Amino acid sequence: MQKVSLCPAIIGELQVMHDHYCYLNEKIAPPDAKIIKQVKESSRCQLLKTVPAIGDMTASQQNALSCTQKIKKGPLID
């Protein structure tokens, strides 16, 4: 680590940004935990996550999209 001296104004601005970042992390934690739980319970999401670069958020959205498409089609009539 390098020892760099920053002026108090920059340190103050960085502190404000860091505090806001921490606040946003607190607000997003509950919905994020809910998404992770839903993904763990879905075999479809788990399969999607085997694709490189597909994480919890993408898998949950693809799963949600497929559910809405089923609703739009309505019941199957034989």
C-alpha cells in the first residue's frame, strides 16, 4: 500500500459516496436474499446458472419471463 495524502475536501466527498453505497447495500439486501432463495428452489434456475456468465439475477428473470408467457397463452385446450 502506498501512503498518499488526500485533501480533506476529497476525503469528505469520498466519505459521502461510501456512506451512500453502504445505505444502498442495506436497502438491496432483503430483495437480493429473496432472489437467491427463489433461484435455489428452482431446478430451472439452477440449470440456467450452469451457463457461463448466468448468475442469480439473470436466471431469476428468465424464469419469470417463462412464467408470464405461460400465463399469456392461457390453458391448453385439447
